[in-house]
Amino acid sequence: MLFWACILWVFAATIVAMLPMRRQYVPGVALLAVAPLLILWIGISVAWWAGVLALAAFISMFRNPLRYFWAKARGQNPHLPKELRE
């Protein structure tokens, strides 16, 4: 089951990446919200080091949205791409 959940998440992320930038926001946030649960599941089911590798891949893929949310959490006003400001 874990294998198929990971495959489904990867295909969903690939499809979202092919969308125009302004249409990526809603499904991207959904993928961003589901990823920690999937990473935790990997860490528990496989091994802690597999969970750490999955976390590193997640941070690498979502570094810009994570920077944005981190800046918002600290009370800053981060810059949005032009496509998302419209």
C-alpha cells in the first residue's frame, strides 16, 4: 500500500508541475499538506533513514513554497511570482 501511495503522489506531483504556474497553487498546497504524512509513513514502515531521505527530497522539491510559508510565519511579506499576483 505504501508503494502505491508513493507512486500516486509522484504522478500527481508530475501532473501539477506541468500545469501553468497560476493553476499549480491549489493542487500544490494539497501535495504539500499530504507529503509529511507520507514521509512519516515511510519512516515508520521502512526505516528512519528512508524517512530522512524522503524528507530531504521533499524539502528540495518544495523549497520555494516552504520559504514563502516560513517568511509568512515570521511576519514578513515575501515576494510572489508575477503569475500568482494576478
